[in-house]
Amino acid sequence: MPAYGIEIILSRQLADSLTMPVFITDTVGNLIFYNTPAEETLGQRFEDTGEMPVDVWSVIFKPVDEFAKPIVPGDLPLVKTLTNRLPYHKTFWIKSLQGQLEKIELTSYPIISKENEFLGAVAIFWKIKENEN
Amino acid sequence: MKIKLCGVRGSFQTSDAETKTFGTRTSCTMVVEDGELLILDAGSGIQHFNSINFSAKRVDILLTHLHMDHILGLGFFSPFFIPEQEVHIWGPKTSSQSLRTRLSRYLSPPLFPVLLRDLPCNLFFHEIGNAEFEINHFKIKSNYIIHPGPTIGFRVTGNHSVFTYMPDHEPALGRNGMIRNPKWISGFDIALNADILYHDAQYTSEEYQGKKGWGHSSIEDALQYASLCKVKNILLAHHDPAHSDDQLEKIYLNIKVISEGLTHYEVAKEGNEIDLP
């Protein structure tokens, strides 16, 4: 398999330097990298799993809205970014590994090269304490 | 394939006697085979073109990027001033300005007295990114590589040999340096198994610590990169202008010890010629 474009490589290098959880996917949503803070959320280590197909990693999260109603995949920022190649932002809740609901703010954006080629997407999120915002 | 190193100094031209052994002129390498010529970058080293006997109707210059040390010699490139001479300039594509527009920022007053539009030669521009193309019998593959601003590296395949050219490249940029997985290595596809890799080696590893993100490599990282890309030989180049000949000799004496078991290397010297089958 050919090497990733430098835009993807540099995205990973940046993610590796951040304290916020970051997920990087290819153009169809396969998870090609997640950083150490994201490992805590995912409950898996990138060192152990390597890349993960979209149908494997997408079921780990169970996103819900403020009424605890499940959010359909098409309403999630990363899925919308992969579909429309545009940035999105959303506040929602995910179930932690301990079974608690955690409020998060998630921003996703497409990686588009200098040649206007869509290379993948990045999702970055922040856990929000309930009394914030 | 003959490779002539016309300029191996990085960043800016030196002039003092203490740098003459390794060379004073900035990035330019000529590749010649079957009477056909490619000029890689147009730093001040392009002045060596005047000393070679070349009279073809067409000449091709491939620019890795448009930093000054890689285009400085363009204004003094004699074929520009020959009517009917075909000059093809290949350079990195951007999503904003054309290659011609970007180059004319240098080749116009007040930086240069002659306007690009007034050159008497027949000038052609080719904008490239991740691409494969042919120039005469040479097969060329280009990839964007890590360096500030749009920058590409070239893999030149001749009759029997492969020469890869990456004079400005920082593949180790990141918190923990290079990721040792081919899919995550900048420029891996164009460097893989090359007979010769011409690569940035501007700094010692100590110097690199204070210059991360400047777009250049330490000698150690360049050697590691060559090893990961399984190249047969690496030419270490783009010497820091602050390094005198004596300093480079000392630096490379030390490198000799730590590079044991890594790819075979040579230190690029201006004027050297290398023959490949």
C-alpha cells in the first residue's frame, strides 16, 4: 500500500502532540490513527489494534442526545464530514467505559490536499462537565 | 546516468574560502543520460550549466519548491536569453497562484531587472503535485514531501537506474520523530530502493533540536530515512551555510562511527560527478 499523503502524516504528528482525543479516518471512515487521549475513550490502544475498519470502530460509541435518545449515524459530525467533505460540530453524549454518560463537544473536518483531493477526516473532541456551557 | 552536483549548499550561498571544499553554491543537480538533460532545482549552482557542452533545443528545469536558494540562479540561466530555445519549468502546484505568477515575484523589478514576460526563449510551465510523467526518456514520479510551503521530491528513472532527489525535507517532523511504518513516512514511495537518494542533511542532531519545523533534517535522521526506504546509497546534502569545511569534516568523522550498519552514504560536494549504470 502506498504511503499516506503528507497532509495525513502531519495530521497524525499533530494529533500525537495534543491532549485532546483525536481520530483520523480515511475517505470511507476506516480509523487509520487515534492518539493516546483517544485510547482512553476507545478503551483500546493503537499499538494493539492498528487501523480499524469503519464497521468495527463505529459501534464502540453509542452516541445519544440530551434526552438519551440514540443519534443516527447520519447526524454525527464525522459521518457528515465524510459525506459532504465539510466541517461540522455537535454537542452530544457518549457512554463511557464505566457506563456513565459523558457530554462531549466534537468537531470534525475534512483533510483536503493542495491538489483539492479529499484524503480523509479528523474528529477532535472535548469532554464537557455538565455544569459547563 | 550521470549525476553532476552543481550546488549542494543549503539556504544561502557562501563565499568564504573555508567552505570551498564542499561547495559554496546552492541547490542544483544535473542528470544526463543518452544526451538528454534534466536540471533539478535552479539555485546558484545552475551556473555550472555554462561549463557543459549542451546544445539541445529543449531544456527542462524541475523545481522542488520556490524558496530562494532553489530559484536564485534562474535569472542567470543562459538559455533564457536565447531566442527559439525551449525552456520547460516544472514546479509544485498550489491551489492559489500559478507557478508562473509565483516565479515572477522574483523575476521582476525590484528584485530582478528582467521581466519573465520579456525573456526571448519559449517558456513553458508545468504544475505538478503527486504525479507521474515523462521527459524525453526519463520517467519521473513526484510526491509532495514535508517542508514549509508546497514542496515536491522527484524520483527519476533512467535506462537502468533510479535517482531520488529531496534536497529539502523534514520527514522526522513530529513529537517523536519519524514514524517507522512505510505508510506514514513522507516521500517513501519515491525513495524506496533508489540507487541514490540525494537528501537534506543540514544539521547535526544537536542543532536540529532548536530548528524543528524549519523544514530540514539532521544527518542522523537522513541516514535513518535512507535505511527505512532501503536506498542503496544516500548523498547527504544541503549543507548548512554556517558549517565550514573543517566543521563538516569533523561532523562526518563522528557520523562515520554512529552510522555503522546503516545505508552507505557519501557527503555531497559541489562539482562531483557520479556515474550510475
